[in-house]
Amino acid sequence: MFLEKAMFIIGELINGMYKNIGKAIKEKDKAVIQRCALDQIKAGADALDINCGPVSKDPLSDIQWLVETVQEVTDKPLALDSSKPKVIEAGLKVIKNKVIINSTTADQEKLEILVPLAKKYNAKLIGLSISAKGIPQNKDQRLELAANIVAYCVEAGFPLEDLYLDPVLLPVNVAQAQQKDILESIREFKIISDPSPKTIVGLSNVSQGTKTRSLINRTFLTMAIAYGLDSAILDPLDKDLMDSAITAELILNKQIYCDSYLEAYRRK
Ligand code: THG
């Protein structure tokens, strides 16, 4: 049976925003970081996001320490997550595993640095459909910014199959009227060019500040998968969330049904 490619899952938990990780970075406690890496992989993560968090005093050296610490226990791809190109560049200097640059915006000054770096390191690149002017308020603005990123990559000879466009999820409790437009952007990003770019979301953004986080995350993810989502940054330790994702893919013929398909996925 021919199966379409399954979703690419990036574990979000190595992020200094989480108290335990922030503390481990400060104290250079390798065991906490390595356990967090291995737990996420065991739960089905294909790659790991690496983010030193908002309070890091020395992000250039912190990201290098995180990358080296994680590479001691896994050869899965790492997503270097920072809004500062200098921090990403520092992480790239010590990378051995496959790498994803997370992320560029549609701003010229970021594209100029990050697209050549992605080429140099053979990295996949996440492009956020935002700019210094702010977060778009509708689908047309998201598409315009995404198309700018695609055009830059074409011009620079960066392969579009390695570009992941991110509409940037907003919390449903503050931006409820935007959610449908965000879902539709996922479908429309795919038809900006041929070959298609890929699509990705940072899922947990959608439920920030709400009281039913897990339910909102898995419902949004299921719907986004129906709109053609290729990849997500999420908490793979949320078993209900992973089960929903695997089942949505089963319905789309991206997983083979057997009575134990959930267990079979985790043994992949
Ligand atoms: N797109 C891309 N990358 C991203 C994001 C995105 N990287 C960062 C973020 N968004 C995705 N990762 C997270 C990680 C944690 C949370 C949300 C998104 C989160 N944290 C808890 C909170 O803020 O409530 C922290 C709780 C705690 O301290 O335990 O929700 O959109 N490309």
C-alpha cells in the first residue's frame, strides 16, 4: 500500500520558558536536558526544538551547551529556535545532527542572513508569516508575507521542499476570530509555488492562557491536519494529543490501520 508521508513532529519541551529547563540551563545540569530529549523521542518526536528561553543571560553559549548536551544522547534532527540570527549561528557552529533553522521572518535583514546559513549547513528553514510591522490580522496579509519568503528562497536557490511556512498561531482566547483564517492559510501556503513549500505550526501557542489546553491543542491539530499540515512543534508527552494526530493521519491514509496502530506508530 502506498502511504503519503506522515507528519513530522518536533518536540517543544527543551525550552528555557519551562521552569525545570530554565533551571537546568542555569545550573548546567545535563541529566535533566538529556532525559527530556529521550522522553520526547520515546513518545514519537522526530526532532527536538532547542530554545534557551527568554531569560537566558548568555544565549550564544547556552544554545551551544544545549546542542552539545542533546547530541551526546541522540542523532535526531535539532530545531535551533531563536528570534536572534546570532544565536542560531552560534548553535550551527556546534551542530553535528541534521538541523532546522527556527526561524526567519519575512524581513529582508533576517532573510539575508538566515537563507544563506540554511544553504551552507544544509538546514531546513522555518519561515514565519510575520514581519517587523507585526503579526498579520488576516489571511491575505499572511499569504503576502509567506509569498515574500518563498520568492526570496527561489531567488537564492534554496530548495522549497526544505522550507516550512508557519502562519504563527495566536491564543484562541485573545484571537478567536483569526483561527479559521489561520487554518485556511495552511492550505493556501501549499499552493504558493510548485514544488510546494511545507507547513508547520507551534501548536501550544493556540491554547496559552486557557483552562482546557490539551483539548484545544488536540482539536486544533486534528483540524490543521485536515487542512494539510505537514509538521508541528508540540508536546509529544501529551498522549491524547499524539493519539489524535496519529488517528487523523490514519483517516487521511498516512498510517496503516491495524488494531494496534497506536502502539505500532510508537515503535516506528
Ligand atoms: N512557531 C515556531 N517556533 C516556535 C513557536 C511557533 N517556538 C516556540 C513556540 N512557538 C513553541 N513552543 C512552545 C513552548 C511552550 C509553550 C508554548 C509554545 C507554552 N509554555 C507554557 C506557557 O507559556 O504557558 C509554559 C508553562 C510552564 O512554565 O510549564 O505554552 O509558534 N516556528
